[in-house]
Amino acid sequence: MTTTETGQTGRRTAYTTIDADIHVEVPRVQSLFPYLPEHWIEHVNNSRFKGPVDGDAAYPPNSPVTARPGSKPERGPAGSDFALLKAQALDEPGVERAIVSCSYAIDSLHHPDAAVALASATNDWLIAEWLDRDPRLRASIVVPSQIPELAGREIERVGGHPGFVQVYLPVRAQHPYGTRHYRPMWEAIARHDLVAGIHFGGAPGNPPTPSGWPSYFYEEYAGMAQVFASQLTSLVSEGVFDAWPNMRVTLIEAGWTWLPAHMWRFDKEWRNLRMLVPWVRRAPSAYIRDHVRFTIQPIDAPPSLKHLHEVMDQIGSDEILLYSSDYPHVHHADPITFLDGLSPDLARKIASENARAWYRL
């Protein structure tokens, strides 16, 4: 076995890791100029448009959860410097691979041509500045998810690149992702045998809670699990997994201790109301165990490790959790401590084997 170490705590564990959630950030829109058509360079230089602006930022610059100490370069946000990320997240002993995601707020753009151009430039930037520089990296395709037909075209454009294993979808969206509106996007994801990575955050312009706009970021942060649960419910209920039996979805930064209770309620209501969705032929929990995975960070852990083990037993699968550091973001619970508290076989599956199988690595 290999020894690995977490940059958060300095503790060591005896498992090779595949990190299913590392963040890279576009430092500024000018970083995309080498990959943008002249028209858009001129537009950025000569207008007030400076690229996506995430007004509902999932990672506010001054929030203590946004960047761990030492992760910010001299210029630009944490996650924007390759050398620093390599030293802090990839060169730790035992790191085998890492899947990077870029939360550039393409979904905030209302101009469809700008959304497509900047999504394409971001993907070309990911290839040149990240994938081509380290063979251990894999990446998530950035798409204009608010325009599913155009999202599908971007997936077709770069989906064959061996470095892309996933499509990045912010969990907050204008519509639940299971609705027919998104069929062109799901068709492209399935055609390229990619994972759909539904990630914390999003900037669609609508409120992040069912009851409207909260007063504080804390409310939004704590309530994001409800948004993930609604997307999960939509995917099963609208028949995405029936339409594409090989579809794989990862919920990233969703938490996962809420999952057993949601599956119990979901199964109960399906038994009561299944005549309304006759295409859903199995209990929702069965679809979830077959088609959905969760990254372990954030670990919404109860005080007792015994209770956390009970939650994992209630999930009913040792394949559903994927190791993640969520670099460079900060969480109270340490993923290495979590692994060290499990049986060796389960820890090994979560540390690397589940992700290896899920992402075809």
C-alpha cells in the first residue's frame, strides 16, 4: 500500500487515493484570450462585459471555507495556479489521479453566443493549461447548461478528448435536470459515456431555496442539500435512468448523510403514487444505488463515529461514496480521518476503487 497525506491536517493514511473533486479557477477572463475568437476578445476589451460574474457566488472570496491557508497564489484566486495546485494536491504521496472541476459561472450568462464561446474557451484552457501538463489529471467539461441543445454541441466538440471524464452541471438550475428540456444534453452525455457531475453552486438567477431568497450565505450553504435532493428526485422521476440505462451521475459537495432518509421517503411515495410515473419500474433507491455516486466532502458527520457507520449501513452500498479533498476549499471534517475510521476493505474502495470503476480510469 501507498502512504498519502492530507494538506489540511498532515495526517497519513495507508491508501492510494483518486480525488474526485479538485477545483481549478479561471484567474480572469483575459486568461481565456488565447482560446477565444477575435470577436469576443474585442467585445471584452471594448465593452463592460468581462465574462461570467457569479453574483450568487458559491465560494465568496472572503468566506473562511473558500481557500485553505497557503492555497492562494500571489495573483488570482485559489486553484488558479498550476504549480501551487500540483505541489499541494497532486504531489502528496499516494495521489494516483484527480478530477478537476471549474465552476466558472457560464450558467449566469443570458447571451447564448457568449455562453458558448466562453464555455468552449474554458474547455480549451483546461486542456492546454491543466490536462496537457500532468497525466494524473482528468477534467469536467464546462457547458452552457441553461441552453441544453448548445450544451450538447459542446459535449460533442470535446467529449472525445481522453482527459474529459465528466460534464460539470451546477446543482442550482432554472429547471430540474430531469425535465425534458435537458434531453439534448443527456443524449450527448450518454453518447460519449461521460459522467454527469452535479456540483454545489450555480448562478441561474432564481432563489436557492423553495421559499425564496435567504438573508445570509449561511442559510444557502446549509440548505444546498435540499437542492441536491430535488435534482435527484427529478432524475429518477422523469425517467433519465430509464431512457439511458448506462447513465452515471455524481453528486459533488452534496453531503450524503441525508441520503437514507430521502431514499426511505422516496420509496414510500413511489409505492403510493407509482401510477403517475409508470416508466419508473423499480424503487427509487435501487436507481440511486446503481446510477448515482457521492463525493465524501463535505462530511456532515454526527458526533459519534458509530452513528456515521450506521448512516453508511443505511445507504446500503459500499460503492456509492468517492474520496474527495475538495481542494482548495475548507471543511471541518478531514477525509483522511474518515478513511482511517473504516474497515480496510471499505476504506480502500472509497479511497480509489469506486472512482476507478465509476470514471473508467
